[in-house]
Amino acid sequence: MVRFVTKEKLSYLYDELENSGIDILYLTDWEENRNVNVKYLSGIPEDANLFIDVQNQQTVLIPRDFQLAEEYAEADQLINTAEFEGGVDPATSETLKQISSSHPKIGVLKEIPYHRVKTILDQVPDAEIVFNPKKIDTLLNSLRATKSSYEIALLKKSIKISNQLVDEIEDLLTTENEIKSEIDLAIFVETQMRRLGAQGIGFETMVASSARSWQIHTYPRVDPELPLCRPGLALIDFGVDAEGYTSDVTLPFVMGIMNKKMKTIVETVQQAHDEAIDALKDNHFLHDVAEVAFNIIEAAGFKMPHGLGHGIGLTVHDSPFIRRKSTNELSLKNWVDIELEEGMVFTVEPGIYEKDVGGFRLENDIIITTKGAEVVTNSHPIFIGLS
Amino acid sequence: MVRFVTKEKLSYLYDELENSGIDILYLTDWEENRNVNVKYLSGIPEDANLFIDVQNQQTVLIPRDFQLAEEYAEADQLINTAEFEGGVDPATSETLKQISSSHPKIGVLKEIPYHRVKTILDQVPDAEIVFNPKKIDTLLNSLRATKSSYEIALLKKSIKISNQLVDEIEDLLTTENEIKSEIDLAIFVETQMRRLGAQGIGFETMVASSARSWQIHTYPRVDPELPLCRPGLALIDFGVDAEGYTSDVTLPFVMGIMNKKMKTIVETVQQAHDEAIDALKDNHFLHDVAEVAFNIIEAAGFKMPHGLGHGIGLTVHDSPFIRRKSTNELSLKNWVDIELEEGMVFTVEPGIYEKDVGGFRLENDIIITTKGAEVVTNSHPIFIGLS
């Protein structure tokens, strides 16, 4: 029975919600709509509703599977839906009625399904829904953005396996081998990570030969019919989930002889990667770090069609997000500056994508410690001669 | 460029939405909240908003990735968000303003995120939101519940690979082998399905030894530390995704010598499975088929803690759902009888779960053809001697 959030953070959450005038925060996590905060705040792996009851300083969990919750979750109240006719929905409404005062202010997150809010309003008609993503979602993101030592220990297991895999991929591809198609490499990596102790993949493995690596998120992630080794820029992007926390690295491959354009791309991405990591030393804001990488790529005459990086943790796209500050008025309205902080764990992954030569993305994972930014993964460009 | 929905079904959708007084149906599919209907109605693999514009009988797609949409999707209008300052949200609101008349009635699905509805109401304040899951969600579910011949052809590729795997698993486990732990079997199945031509897994493979197979949805799905071969009832539940459509089978294993309780469980589940499939012949309603299986299991003194089966398709939990009709008033309010129809593809998967001996679920996939119910997978209990 363990929550991933620390006591201190939970107590900070109560305080901040109270300051925002919220009586109860309502979170939901179901197959149709996953929300990692439920797992983070209660420890339950999946499928539950959760109330953060500010007035009574208690967490109340309404899980689909009571036994699963007893095994994995920690909450001050654990509701057994079997005791309510009709299951989770009535159990949730009834519980809300019991814990709330009159005219409760119910905070909800941006992505909560519409019907869950409707059910609350039908059952507790005097409730007021507080929808304020800039405050509430940002608050939860900021809690998750820094990891506790317990979380970092879990992450490091995934990272250790990733690093072994990077070495094995390099050994494999730079000597005689049986890897013919994209799927051969995906199978190798996914099999091997489990032999090394992973529970499974952190996300769908992406292997893209130069024929399609210019797509950022190739679809399908692996094409069973495409040969991997053809001239140009290729890549593998994979994540290891050892104990619920996922790593995320991309290894770029240079296949065959580099032409001038490929050389420029390789050097530019490497420079953007290195200088962004250097910039973590003396920058306050993550968007300034992103700016460094974007400027290098644009100075070389390219565009980067995605952010510089993102947090990793219970989900592969966790907080914080390392994006360039928008210049667009509309986007700025919801923009929140993010300061660099100890305990953050995120990717740095500059990339350039050109239809004629392929895509080249170099992605490593960074932990911010008391001593500064530590690059904990070992991804690097791999040069593969084609015979 | 292809939609999975047929022209006839799309035309039926327009008619039914019009009858329900809906001007525009608004659907969304994003990483935080997947909704398979977007893929089904437009062909885009992921990440898009979609309007079904009833008044103008057109579909309008607003994808995150315009190039991906050009490659995979079919829509009467394809919106390039790069032409709108601020991306997808403004592109969606602006498009809605352009296609809608005054006071448009915007239909939404049950699971649509709250903020997407809010954005519509902020940007098109005279819009009326029509939320009626019993009508709109049921309508879309009924479209997806029967598969076209094109969809069935895609499904059959996954099913063919599943059947090869069932044979290989039986061969492997009933002769001398290297399978020691749960994860060894998961690796074998996932590697082998890709060698046989799968794009990937249809869902997270579940392998559970008798130590934990009494949990319906074991967590984790595969425990890297647990040995597979210990006395009792064990199982593997896996899905193959060959071309976007997933199969779903569970093979139950009897490990070692059966005691009396195990024997009763094995016989009861087999009987529930066989008689439910027989009942597909002369029953009109899916809940009557479910009733057959539940009655057999309860007559033997057990309970089945889940439905009898579910549709498979673009997602592993597709329409229709084969559930027993509820006797609970609250649940009955939203209950819709489902008739058996040609083109339905679903699982039949009775199971009994007992902490002392383990869980035993037998799951096969059924296609309803003009000739009746065809069992297209070959799962069956596998008896494994332990030395």
C-alpha cells in the first residue's frame, strides 16, 4: 500500500486547493480516459475515482476493483462499490454527498470526461464546478514534475536497462547480424529488455528506417514490411518500464555514407543536444533551455516540429514540458513559466526531419540533482556501414 | 485514404442524427482521451477532432498531423491547423463557426473531455450541447457492432496469427521447454506473433500462474518474477494486431493433477462456453446468451465477476457487449437490448476465479455470418503435466 506522492506534497496540495477555494478535488481514471494523477495520489494502478477532500484533509478512493486497491492503494477511505446498488457511479455520488458540505466547490481537471461532471451535477445539484486548468492542472503537474528519491530509484531501474540496451543495439548493428527489417530490431529490444528485468515497454517501440523516419511519430510505429538498413538517417525510440516508471531514449542511426546535408543535420542536432544540456547549468526557466536548441537548429536552416523534451515518470509524457515560449497571444494566455528544479527528470531530444534523407533525433534522459543536471542515459549517434 | 465505416452506415448516421435534432456531432481523439469513433469514421489513426456536419452532409477533420491525415484519412474537408494561430483549438472553433448555422445543436459523446465542451461554449456561445448517451453513443456503438467485409478481412489476419500461436503454445508447453516464468511465455508469444506478420500486440499480454490467475485483470499483467508452472489453474490472455484490428483469446492451463474443485471448474467453464455458443443459434438478444452462461456457472455454485464477452475490432473492447440484463433499477435506466446481427464479431469468455486453485477462463472469437455463429479461434484448455 503506497502512494507515489510524498506526505509533504500531499499536504501542500491541500493547502493550495484551499487557497483556490476548492472544497473537494474530483479525479477519475478509466480505460477511456486515463489520468495519471489518480495513480500518483493514491497508488492504485488503474480504474478508480478519487476525491481529495480538502475540508476533512482526507483522500477517498472509489476503485473498480476493491481487492486491487487493498493491495496497491493508500487512501484514508476506501469505498467498496459492491455496497452500492449500481456500482461505481452511485458509489461516487453517495460518497460525495456524505463528505461534502452544502454548496460544495468541486474542482475538476481539464480532461475529466463530460459525463462525470454531469453525474455530479445531477446528483449534487447545489455543487459548483471549479474548472481552472491554469491553476489546478498546473498545480498537479508541478507536484509530479519533481520526483522523490523513491520515484527516482524506480526510474533508475528502467534507465539501467535502457543503457544496457543502447550498448547491445550498438554492438548488434555494428557487427554482422540478423536484423533485416524494422520489426527485427523492435523484437530484439522488447525481448531483451524483459530478459534484463523489465515489466514491459513504457510505450510502443518506434523503429523507422530512412524511408519514413522524417515522420516524427511514425505510423505504424514499426512497419513489419520495411527493411531497416537503407542509406540515410534512421532511428529507434523506446522506453523501458521496470516498475511502473518509464525511461525514454532515441538512438539515431546513420546508415551508409553521409552526404553534406546529412552531415549538417547530424552535427546540428548533436550541438543542439549538447548546448541545451549545458544550458541547464545556468538557466532558471525551462523555456530558455528550449530556446537554445531551437536557435541552433534554426540558425542551420532547419525547423524543429516538436518541443525539446518532456518529463518522464508514471507516464512517458509527464511534467515538465520543455517548450519554447510561444509568441502567439492565444497560447500565451494559458502559458506558465516553469523553473528548473531539483528532482526533475526529463528528456532532451532535439531532432531534424527531412523527407529526402530521413529524421535524426538524439534523445537522452536528465535528472536534476543538487549537483546539477545529470545525463543518466547513454544514447548517441550510431554509424552503420552498409555493404 | 480510407474510412472504416461504409457509405451506407455513414448515410444512416446522418439520418439518425438528424432525427435526433443534432446539427453537428463533435468527436475528439487525443492521447489523454482516445475515442475509436474518430478513427472509425475518418480513417485517421490518432489525434484529431472530427465534425459530422449533418446539415451539410459532410465530415470535417481537424488533425494534429496534416500529413498523416492526407496519407490515412478520408474526410470531405481536411483542416490544416498550421493556418490557424494557436493550433488545434482555434482551428476547431473557427471551423465550427464556419460550418454551423445560428444556435447549432452540437451532439457530444459521453466520454468527451469537459474542456473541449467548454471551449465550444466559450467560442460559440449560442451553441446548445446535446448530451444523450443512450441515443448518440448507442447509435455509434451499433454502427461499429457489425463489421463490413473489409473489416472482417482485416480481423481475419489477426485471427489467423492467433490460431497459429495457440498451436505453438500448446506444442511448446506440452513438450520439454525453456518456459520458466510468466514473462518467458509473454516474450515467446509477442515475439512469435511479429514473426508471423503482426504489427504488434492488440493489448498488454496477460500471463498469470495459479498464484494470481484468480485476479480477473492481473496487475501487473505479467509478473517478471513469478514462475509459470506451479500446480493449479493458469492462463494466457493475448491479442494480435495485424492491421489495426485486434483478436482476443484466452488459453486456460491446467497445471499438474486436478483436484475435485478444479475438475468442476474446468467442466463448468467448458459447458458455459459451449452452451453459450450453441445459444447463439436461436436467441434474438445477446443478454439471453449471457444468461445461459451465467446460469450454468451459478448452478455449479460459482459466480462470474465479469460479462460473457465483448466486441473486438479497432479496439479490444468494442461493441457489442454481451452482458446479463441487470435487475438493478438504476442500471436498467441506461440499458439497451442488443439484437444478434450478421457481421458482429465478439468474444465468448466465461471464467471462474477462486483464490485457492486459480482462475480458469476460456475465450474464443465468434463471427456472426449469414450461416450463423462461426467460432474462428481455436482456444481450448491445455493440460500440462508437472514433473
